[in-house]
Amino acid sequence: MTVEHGVRLMAGTFVLVGLALYYWVSPHGLWLVLFVGLNLVQSAFTGLCPAESILRKLGLRSCGS
């Protein structure tokens, strides 16, 4: 798996977890969804993505490597 695919998998998983928390636990679960969405938007403009850094440290490779 590449870093790019890992970021998409992580973001999608967090969105689904946030929605599940909203549905079954508390409306505050939407804060997780909001955080993930804002992080994706800021990473599109800045190129900085904390999830990408974590996945690289875990040994995932980039698409070009």
C-alpha cells in the first residue's frame, strides 16, 4: 500500500467512525468528521498532512518510489 492510498483509507475510516459516533453515541461525533474534512482541505493548499508523515514513518512508500 502506498502513502497516498493509506491517507485515503485513514480519512475514510475516521469519517465513518465519526458518523457512527454521531449516530450511536453523541452528536459530538460530527466534530471528528469536521476535523478530517478541514485537514483534507488545508493539506490540499499547504501540502502538509500529518497522516502522511505518520504513514511514512510506519514504512509505507510513495507512489513514485
